[in-house]
Amino acid sequence: MWGSDKTTVSVATGQTDYYPLYLSIGNVRNTVHRAHRNAVVLIAFLAMPKTTREHAGTPAFRNFKRQLFHSSLTRILHSLRRPMKIPETVLFGDNYYRRVVYALAAYIADYEEQVLLSCIVRNWCPKCLAHRDNLDEDALRRTREHSDIVIEEFELRKLWDTYGIVRDIVPFTNDFLRADIHEMLSPDILHQLIKGGFKDHLVDWVERYLVHIHGKAEAERILDDIDRRIAAVAPFAGLRRFPQGRHFKQWTGNDSKGLMKVILTMFHSAVYIAAIDGHVPRDMVRTFRAFLDFCYLVRRNVITEQTLAEIDDALRRFHLFREVFRNAGVIETFSLPQQHAMKHYPYLIRQFGVPNRLCSSITESKHIKAVKRPYRRTNHFQALGQIILINQRLDKLTAACMDFTERGMLNGTCLSNVSDALERARANNVRALVAERGVPELPDILRRFLHSQLHPNDARDPEDIPLHECPFFDGKIRVYNSASGLMYGMRREYICSCPMWRNEGPRFDCIFVVTDPQAEGMRGLDVARILCFFSFKYQGTLYPCAVVHWFDRVGDGPDIATGMWTVRPRYHTHNLRNIAIVHIDTIYRAAHLIPVYSSHNINARDIRPHQSYDVFRLFYVNKYADHHTFEIVF
């Protein structure tokens, strides 16, 4: 598998660009590809010819650059031509020898580079023969054989206008057996969906709609309000924060992905789902929901036939609801290559497997390690040779590290025996914790918690158990600012409950608590807000637990437009919070809530992120907080 992408390492000091070419093998596990475990290696830097301004825009020079690109790839891959014809005997990692015939399987590239690789005209599809003026029509797939036939039969203008083929360029795949560039081009979640369909299309269309309906001045006011609401969203582990909203010039992939997780829930009163209802039609909300459903489904690590059916349904809903933008006069056509590419995903998933192992985000990330950081270590004079040398040394260090690890030479760290840093002074007994957290009923709640732990078969509600039946505890406790857990054996997640977070204010995260192991999705989970983590010993047993404030689900299912459940804080009579103590083992993972802005007459201007859970009274359960949440909140 191959991938290439231009990258800039310096702008202010001379616009220094490089064009790295990367290689990977097809039998590497997806988790290794995504974890940046050196499954992708740098093998070459492609040439980027330059000329004077007089000749830079001429057809001759453009064709020269294109053909040089393909000729360079042919030369670099020349050593593979023989193994693609004659099997080689290779020793595999399991110490078995096998006869191997190599093939060019996939090429990771964004749309601009796919145009260059497939030798087609811009705004045409590199995968099918649909005309650029109507990309959504059903069309046959492009093939190497078809392209060769029409090139032989038709003149240059006919090829350009009818088939979108650039006749003057010979693709590098013509020099290799069983290589078809149209089949090799893989789906690209980053540029086709996240940056293309989401950032360049949907977000832009909403802003254009607001200007079209309300005028420039009113639209700017609404967009400012959206930014304030985005900035007021409560923090969540792994969720990118936007202190200034989404009004920034340079969007990175992380910016787009982070905003996608907030956007749907920010489109319910002003523009971004919990923020535009009342300013845009509901079908625009449904368009965003269908698009995000599609993105999260194709991003899964395992895709089944059932998942493919769900992907088809999300795509159908997206095509149905996006018509609201055309009906409103915002756009005239949906013949957009990035959105059209969504139509090919079910077929490409069957051909290549899950798309996230072939996304250009992998090569984008590799730029940092293979190009940008090595460039900063050079003296910037004829830096290319120094970059190559640095990469060679890094590869040797990686190999040495693997060897040392296998020999057991890297067990432990230099700080293995050093005690943990001192924590902020916190309460050390129940009475002090009552004063710190302002929960006067905490001692009684703790006694009932102990009773439930000592008598797990007691079916009574803890609040119905008389206190005289519950054990008494007034010993030492230890309070913690956070708790962590390993999600799916890979990602460590931190849940915070601390009185001061980054000198901005308190942070008390929300969680999912397993209340019915037999039920699926949200019907087996309850949402609660952590007020503090603490542990104590009773009769020689350690009890790690958390004080929580429960939330109630609103309704029997998710909101129809956004597809997300809504919850609200649970209170007793006299507006007293419903507080409980739960064992830490019942916590499933962190939860993220975003206010339903349309149900509150509150100005978000003066609300800080740490105040969000205290000020608002109705929330969406953000199923798009991350891909794991998407799998469980339904």
C-alpha cells in the first residue's frame, strides 16, 4: 500500500515543501496502522519541479510535472516488477517460508492527488464514469482497460469533455501487472468527509443560508451567538475545545473532527444542532445527523453486513434531507466530488476493508515524524539529505528498542520507585467531605451504600432501608481528583472531579453508570455527574467509590431530529439534588452532555465551560463525543 502527500515545513523562510512517498504492507492489523507503530515507512521524496512565472501556467509545463510524477513512481517501484511476475520465497514472522507474488494493492491520497494519479480532469470522479455535471447519476466504474480503449478511439477534446480523461499522461500503473489505479484509490475519510463534506460544504452552506434569509448583519449576530455556545460546552476527555467558537481561518483535521463532535449537538437554536433550531429548517438538522451517522459508521474498526445496511440508510437520508439547501436557494448542484465519493464507500469497504486503515490522516500524521520534526533538527541548508539521514537513524533506534524490549532490558522506568507527586489537600474524613462538597446528607448515603455492599441480595431500594439497619462509618477517607480506566484495552480515559481545573474553574465530569446489564444502549445506562471520587476501608475491605448526582432520561427514545437522548438533573422535593454513592466498578465510562439551548432563555455570552452543567437544566447526551460513545449510546 502506498501513500503520498505534499507537506510544507516552512512558510516564512522561503516556502519549503517536500513530497514524501510512504509504503506499508497489507497484512498489518488495523490497530497497528492507527496507533502509529511504524507500520508506514518513508521510502522516497518525489520531485517538485519549478519554473518561471512565464511558463508555470502553460499546458506543456503542467503536463511535464504530471508525467514526471508518474515516471518517478515507475522508477521507484521498478524493483517490484520482477516479484510481481515470479513468486519469491519469503520467511514470515511465524518462521514459515511462503511463496509470495507482490501486487500494488491501494494508494492513499486526497482528491487533488487522486486526480493526478488517475489522469483525469478536476471535478470528475476517479472511480466511475459519472459526468461532472451530474455526479450522482448511476455510472459504470472506471477501469484501466476502458481508459486504454477510449484513448485509442477518441481525440483529446472528446476525452476531456465526455470522459474526463487527460490523454497526454501515462499513469505509472501501466508499467505493472495487475495494477489499475482506479481500483487502487482508497476511500479517504479525512479529506472526503471531515474536511470536504463537513467543513467545506455543510458548515459553509449553513452560513450562506443564514445570510440569504436574514441578511449579512443578522447572520453575523447569529453566528457570534453560535460561537459563544460552542465555547460554553463543558470539557470532555479527548474532545477538542473551541474557546473562540469555530471562527478560525486555518482548519486542521483535528479542528474539523473536534467541531463535528460538537456541531450536531450545537444545531438546535441558532445553527449548530443544540444551537440552530428556530433559525434553520429541521431538515438541515436531519442532514447533519445523517452525515455524522455516515461518518461514524464508516469509521468503525469492524464493519459487518448489518453496518453496511446502516451506512446505506444514512447515505439515503443524507441525500434526501440535503435537498433543503437547494430548495432554499443556497446551492444549485450537488455534483461535488467529495460528497459523490460517499456513494462508493459500500463497494470500497468490500474491496479494501474498513476505511480508517487507509485514510490520509495516517500519512498526515507520518509527516510530523518523518519530515517536519527531522527538518527542525537540520541546519536548513540542503536539508533533504539530513532528513533522510535522521530517518535512517530513527529506524535503527526503533529496531534497537524492539530488540532491547525482547531481551527484557527496558523493564521499568527511571522513576519506577519514586513516589507520586503530592496531591492538593482534600478532605480526609466524612465530616470534612460534607463541608467541602456541600452535601449534608452524605453520612446517611454512605451508610446505605455500605449496606448495599455488605448485603448485595437485598432487593429493597437503598432509600427505603432504615438507618438503624445500616453500618456506621466515621473513619479516614482518601479523596481523588480523577479516576482512569483502560478503554477497549487501548485508550486510557480520565474522568475528572477536581475543585480547580487548569486555573479556570472546577471540573466535575459526567459518567455512564450500568444500572441494567441486560438492557442495550441507553436503556441499560444512567447518566450521573461526579461530585467526588474517594475510597475508604471498612472491616479490612477497600471500597473505591464516587459521589454522584443522578440525571433522568427525558422520553422513551432519542430526539427524532438529532438522534440523541435528552437528560435532566434529578431532584427531590424542595429542589434537593438526588445524590448517591456508587462503586467505581459500576462506572462504564465518561459521558459528555451538551445543553439543549433552544429550551433555555439564557445568554451564553457570560457562561464559562465549567458552568455549563450548573446553569442549564436540559442536555443532549452527546453520542458523537467519540467513536466508542457512538457504539453504546443508542
